[in-house]
Amino acid sequence: MSDARATGADGKADGEESTFTVIVAALANLGIAVAKAVAGLISGSSAMLSEAAHSVADTVTEVMLLTALKRSGKPADEDHPLGYGSERYIWAMLASIATFVGGAVFAVYDGVHTLVAGEELGNPLVSYVVLGIAFLLEGFSLRTGVRQVRREAARLRVPDTYYLRHTPDTAVKAVVMEDSAALIGLLLAAGGLLGGQLTGSGVWDGIASCLIGLLLVYVAWVLGRSNAQLLIGRPLPAAMRAEVREELRSVPHIVDVLELTTLIQGPAEIMIAAKVDFRDMATAAEVEWACEEAEAQLRERFPSVRRVYLDPTPGRGQRRPPVPEGRQEGRQEGRQEGRPEGPAPDGP
């Protein structure tokens, strides 16, 4: 199997695991946000307040991701025949905006304000204690997300980093990236506190706050771009598309795949549509059963495939058979009289 299969995941179990990962991250960030805010107010550290804003933004992000997981899991209905899988990317996009507005903007503003106006440093002991506890909680949350990434990457036989870059499960991607950024932000905040304690200047704290803001800008940009690509419509990777063509050509009565369109609709939802050249002497029944066999083979090889649409199309270089003379005359008369070609519609 190609490593391109990292774009897929299998059904309900993976969805439940993603939900658990997001819940763990949300609970950790909520508690950390309160502790950081209290420590920031006591110590007067702008970096700690920036970290509190960071954790609040992460908590809001996780709530939006939980909403995305719940709403995207609804089955297809008459109004949404292709299902709700893509809705998760709308909420995930809003989550990345929340990270940018709620965390990055506040952190940069607070850091610049500290550099310009200065700050009075209080007792940093509480902040150090909170940073230590936060580091442990964020580390546990990150460990949960990384373990899921490793399991999925091992199942699909691809490198962990490849899976993280290409997976359409943006909920897990968001948790891993945000928790990684949170650990880096905690180290920056600790560095700002230590620099202020050693020099007596709040400049180090302001610089740390600005760096935390820039870090959040990067995370928001990466997550926003990933979700935008999936919302616009991201195809399967080239290697996987080649495998789909190979699988279709292996079906009896299929001669060639003239055009292939693939679309990722969700972590476990892939749509495949193709213009297919069937054997000229194949009967209508053989074409129908070949379509059924093609769909069955694709689903077996790629469990994430949910919809397969095949369009019988003449092959390249084939000429259209001549139209019988009587039918051709009927077409010409229809054009002259302004009537549509073909048989008349039923009814009045």
C-alpha cells in the first residue's frame, strides 16, 4: 500500500478516539487558563497573562472541535446527500481564528505594551509553580494526541510526521500542534520571568509575551491553511490516485480510466468519480456488474472510500457510430421546427 493512505481513517472507533483526545485537551487547558490568570495577576507578569490568553484560546478551540466532531458525524439525509463530513472543517477553521484572535493578538499587544510602558514585577514564585503544573498537564494532553497519531501512522504504515501533515483529521492535528505550542510557550514564559528576576527589568517578560504571540500566529496559520484546503476540496495524493486507477483497470470489462476525480470529504469519507472506457463488446449487464465490482474492490482496498461514481465513456480515438438515416432526418426536422431532439416527453 502507498503511504498516501495516511489521508484515510476507519470509521467510528477513530472518531471516538479523536473525541477523547480533544476532551482531554479541553479539560487540561481550562484548568491551566485559570491558574495562569491568577499567577499573572499576582506576579504582574505579561508573559503569564499572555499564556493565560493562550490557554483560553486553546479551550475555545477544543470546544469548537468537539462541536465539529459531533455535527460532522450526522448521517446523510435528503437535504445533504453527501453527508455532513465537511462541516468539521468549517468549525475547525473558526477554531484557528479563535487561536489567532484570542491568543496571538492579545499576547503581542500585551508584550508591546510591556516593552513600551514597562511593568512592576511581583513575586514570581506562584508563576513558577503554575508553569510547572501546566507543563505536566500540557505534556499529558500532548502525549494523548501523539499516541493517537502514532497508532494511526503505524496502522497505515507511514511516518508519524507524514501522517500529521496530511491527515484530514484536523481535530487531532489541532490538539498536537496547540499542545506543542503550549509547551514552548511555557518555556518562553519561564524564561521571561527568570530574565526579569535576574535583571529587574520587565523587558524580558515583554519579549517573551511577543514571542508567544508570534508562535500562536504560526499555529493559527498552519491550521487555517489546512482547513481551507479541505473546505475548497482536496484530492487524494498522487500516489493514492495512481492506486485507484490501478484498481479500476483490474476490473473485468474495464479497459481504461479516462478521467479521475477524487475528493476528501472527511477523515473517513472519500469520494471517487471517474470516466471509464468499458470493453466495446460488453453487454449492459456486464457493465453494471463491472461497476459493482469496481466499487467493492475500491472499498476493500481503501476502507475510507464511501462513494464511487463511474461514467461509461468512449475511449480515446474511438469514433461515434454513424446515425441511422431515418433517425438523422428526424433530427434535422426537429431542428428546423424548433423541437428538441429525441423522443417527446411523456404527459401533456
